[in-house]
Amino acid sequence: MKTEFTPEQLRDPRIARANEILRSCVHCGFCTATCPTYQVLGDELDSPRGRIYLIKDMLENDRVPDEKTVRHIDRCLSCLACMTTCPSGVHYMHLVDQAREYIEARYRRPLGDRALRWILARILPYPMRFRVALLGAKIGRPFARLMPDARLRAMLEMAPKHIPPVSRNDDPQSFAPVGARRMRVALMTGCAQRALNTDINDATIRLLTRLGCEVVVAEGAGCCGALTHHMGKTAESHATAARNIRAWAREMDEGGLDAIVINTSGCGTTVKDYGHMFRLEPLAEDAARVSAIAMDVSEVLMRLDLPEGEDKGLTVAYHAACSLQHGQKIRTAPKDLLRRAGFAVVEPADSHLCCGSAGTYNLMQPAISKQLKERKIRTLEARAPDVIAAGNIGCMMQIGSGTAVPVVHTVELLDWATGGPQPPALLRAGGGPPDVPILR
């Protein structure tokens, strides 16, 4: 793609990076074939190629974003399927992130939009605030249909029927390995996941310690910053990310770390990009060190040689989270692990397409999100699974809200297969007790 940035503009390293990405695009349109919003809406401007044109025009002319440009960029899921499809290696993720930052700084959104984004940024990254909000949403859920704004209805409908108690395993501490220590790892406990589903971190700790890992929950680590990062709120996202970088760098320097383990793939994609996000800041070196050892839990488990299990007699439909298959290029490890543990694994048709969760997308673009969710559930249920497994809490909540098939995290099944308790979602589906005992 031809660009016409001025020499003065290109002295800005952010513009220089955007120029590099734009010039790698050859207009081929392969990205339109795998873009969920283009498939739903059929508008060229709701495809990656169309958005690239809009971003180029906006940045090149240094203009105030108009409503049309903002609308089409807001509709982007950041599923990154386009990056998997693109034969030219266009790094769309960095480009759209920069566009969102530019829009946030220069575009005056309507009051309702500003209020919604402010609320989400002030609640979701903070587990206790989010718990209180979920409780309020649970109370207000019967009245959701009375809400005039579809986004408010989506927020009320998001509340799960079961809000788990706080898990003390998420507190800063260290868990000793069972037997000889093979690795020392830091577990990212996250933010929203700690309010929505505490079983995931509990199962991860049990599984990793059983396989010989010392698991550290670092003091000061928390939200990865993805939520505000994708809203273009760079100062907020970098402040959050910086706390993680300092916390994990301290652990690396004091006790050594073999990996930073992340069991929410949306967070993993962001943490692995810390090196780029902080490349122009004083924390650049530590950010790069953190990104270098950040790993999805499935990557760590592949290194630990999960023991082979007997046939469990369960068919697992594996949902590939976009942030895992497209953002981190991890496609086979979770399925290989499940099969090794003794589960029969099936995949839905069009497994490369997004479920419509995409962080806060299901709250800010509920109509498009609903169409994507319904399609994803149809393709999953068509495989007649006993259980659905995924590696991202957002996908689990999205899919679980529309199906009676139990939805669990991959590590919950692997923990169960290697001696841990049965996943609570399966117990609840069968009428059993709702909670897994904490580790301490």
C-alpha cells in the first residue's frame, strides 16, 4: 500500500510503525474471507482491508476522527483471524491498537458511550468491584428486558447464576511442588476471571504443582491491562501492565522464573506484547524479559510431559479462542493434551471464527456479538459433545450463556484426568455440589 506520510510525521516512532504496517498490505482481500464482522455485516469497511484504508486516511492526514471511521473501527473484534490469513504478514493488531489510542485522544464520544467505557474500565479490572457489580446485575437480571439500551441489557444478562466465593489461592503466595521441583513459575491470576470463575486458577495450581512446578502468585501482579488497552486508554493500560512487569521482574531477579503462566488467552496475547507496548518507555528492558517467558498454560504443560490417561468416555468439543489460535498461534497443544489425558476431542465447523466475546465486545456491540455467539453454539452443539472446553474465560462465559452443555476450561479437565476433582461445572450439570475445595 502506498503511503504519503511526511518526514516530520515519520519522526514519530508510532507513525513510523504504522507506516511500516500499512506499506506491507497489498490489498489482496484474503482477510475478508475470515473476518467475522465482514461475514455478518457484508460491508467492506467492516473488514480488515476496509479498516486499514480508514486508519491510513486518518493517520496520514492527521485528522480528527469522524463518526463513520470510529463506528467501523469500534466494530472490530480484534480476533486477529486476519493476521492468520494474511499472506503478507500485515501486523493488524498493532495498527488497530494505535488507531484506538488515536481515537481515544481525539474523538469526543456521545455521553452514553463515554459513561459505559468509563464504567467498564473502572469495574472489570478490579475483582472485588466486579463481584459487587455482578451481584447487582444478578439482582437486576429479571428486569433486563425493561432496559432501553441493548448494551445495558447485555450487562445485566452477563451476570452468571453462580457467583463463586473468593479463592484465597489467588492471594500472593508460593505453592510447593509435589516431589522434585522441575520448574519455578509465576501464575497470572488475572482480574475478571477471579470474580467469574475461581475454579480455573485453583485447577491450574493443582495441576502444575502435581507435575513438579513451584507456583508463585507474585505480590503486586493483577490485571494485564488488555481491557483498557483495547479501548485506547493507553495511560491506564500501561499503568496496570507496569505493575505486572515490576512484580514479575522482581521474582525473576530474586528467585528466578522459568515461565509466567497465563490461563486466560486474551491476557496472554497482551502480556506477550509487553515488549512492543513498552519499547519506548523506561521499562522496555524488563517488559521484554517478561514477554520472553510469558506462556499459555498449554505451552508449559507440553514441556512437562503430561502423563497419558485411559479413555474417559467423554467427548470434548474444543473451542479455539481467537487470542490463542490467532493471537498466540497456539493451535494444536490444547487438543493434544486433552487427547493424551484420555478425552475424545472434536472441533466445530469454522473453528477459526470468533464466538463474539472479544473482551468487552459483547457488552459494547451486543447485536453483532449475539449473532456470532449463536453461530458458534450451533456449530459446537452439532458435534454432540458431553462438554465444551476453552482456554479463555470470556469465551467460556459467552458460550455458556447460550447452551446447556457444560463449559469448562481445558486445565480443569486435565486436572481431573491427573487426580484432581471433577470440574464443578460438570458436577452442577449432574446435580452435585457446586464448589471445589480450596488448596489451603
